[in-house]
Amino acid sequence: MKNYYGIRIVLLLVITSLWGCSARAVEGGQGDGPVIMRLAHNQGENHPIHTSLSEFARLVEEKTEGSIDMKLYPGGQLGSEREAIELTQTGAIDFAKVSASTLENFSEEYSVLSLPYLFDDKDHFYKVMNSGIAEELYDATRDIGFKGLTFYDSGTRNFYTKDTPILHPDDLQGMKVRVQPTPTTIEMIELMGGAPTPMPFGEVYTSLQQGVIDGTENNETALTDANHGEVAKEYSFSGHAIVPDILIINEKKWNQLTEEQRELIQEAADESTVFHKEVWKEAVESAIEKSKENGVTFHEVDLEPFIQAVQPLHEEFATKESTTDYYKEIRELSVDGNKEGE
């Protein structure tokens, strides 16, 4: 473990040093070679998000005719999502793909996207994320060093445990449930009667295996990509959250790029989001099929008791200054008969 952290520190120092070179190349307008831009994320190279970020990198290089050279650092090589955001803030790296839930710790506005049962369904989700609401959220962090460029579908979050189906909030009573370390998710589990246990994603497998936690909540791909299906055999479609991943870029680096470079990077980001939608759909279908073959049982759930349990959170978000406008605008887009996914 000590060796791992030592390697990571050395890697961060090298990247920070190289960032200064690429920044000077941008400021000068012309460098001796392409501008090197670095992107970090916490998923493995077999994960659909890495596939889509690789497509983003390919599109950037293609559209800029090689004047920008993208370097990807997957698998949490540069640390946790929080650390990746901090590195992006300082400019040590240029891009990071992170969960909107993690961004909640940097900007309260993002907490609205972690609100359980905020979206009626995926059509409602895509309608919101392709609207001006998302654009406002992307710009909400510019004064703290980064901005959002686009989003990626990260699936619908559901409960899964070693051996107990979660069919009603009562089933969570006394259960230690791993959550992302964000206030909204912690409060959600408390309202449902569980004992929220914040921990990094990379520790979930062994924690389930050793009984440190009783269950967790995530999308179906975690069963296969992170092998959670080996130790968690009961997956319940509670559908309590649809939390997107967000691609962010350092604000200073964004402003140093030419207007044409910014337009081409934004085009690449938007196109990679469309590309990811199909990649994600296929990944979820494959994960469910493989998990069933490996002995995981999937359960349909009556959502109403779960929805009622978290109503205090909805009341809070509807009145809190940082989220009230976003909450109302998002809910207004959920009117039946007026949904249009993309």
C-alpha cells in the first residue's frame, strides 16, 4: 500500500510539472508540438465510461487535427474523485470525469442531482440534462476553478446486499449501507431507516465480503465491472436515484484555449455523450445477463414506500436557496405527455 501511494505521488509531481509546459504552450498560441491535456477518472479500462472518454479523446484529437493530444488516467490512478476535482481546480490536470454526487461537496447546487426520486424516468433525466438547467449547473463552479462540459449516463442506482432483498424501506432497518460521502445520500439512507456508511468505491467488495457493510447502492454494471456480484446476490430495483457523471475542465485552461479550440472540444464532448448513451444501455443489459448467470437474483420493487420515505428531502430542496430554482424547474419538466428523451 505504501508503494502504491509513493508511485501516485511521483506521478502527480510529474504531471504537475508537465502541466506548466502545456499551459505555456497554450498561452503562447503556438508550441513546439501539440498541447497535451490530461483527463482522470476512477473507472477501469473495461468500464463503459472509459470507452466513452476514449471516444471523447479521439474526437478532440481528430477535430483539432492533432493540435491537442489527450492523455487518459483511468482507474483512480491520480486518486479519488474528490482528489481528481482538486487537481482540476489547481490545473495539475485539465479534465476529470466525476459523479455529480461528489461535486456536491464543492458546489451545493449540484446536490439537486443526487436527490432521490428527482427524475420520473430516463426520458425526464435526458430532457433535463439536455436543457439550460444543466448549462447553469456547469457554470456554477467557474469561480472555484472549473466548469462542466457535458454529462454521461451513470445509470439508475439500486440497492443490493449479500443475502437480503430490499423490497421495502423497513428491510433497511439497522443495515449498514455503503454510500458515497455526500450529505444528500447519507440523509436518504437515514430517512429510509438504514445506517449510512461512507467509504470509497474501491473498498466495497472486501467490505461486503467481510461483513463490514450489509449492502450498498449502485447501478447494475458494478456487479460485473467491480465484481460485486461475486459477494452480493440480491439486487433490488429501488430506482432511487439517477445521478449523472460530469466531465469538468480547469477554468484557466479553458480560457487559455482559442475560441476555435473551445468550440471543437465542446463538440467532441457533446458527441461523446450521445455515443455513451448506447454504450451504457448495452453495458447494463450485459451486466444483468452475466449477473444472473453468476447467481444474482433481481427483484422488482413497489417504489411508493421508498418515495414517501424521502419526502422530507424534497421539501428541503424545494425551499433551500441554493436548490429551490433548480428543483422547481426540473420538476416542471416532468409533466406527463411532455417528455422527450434523446
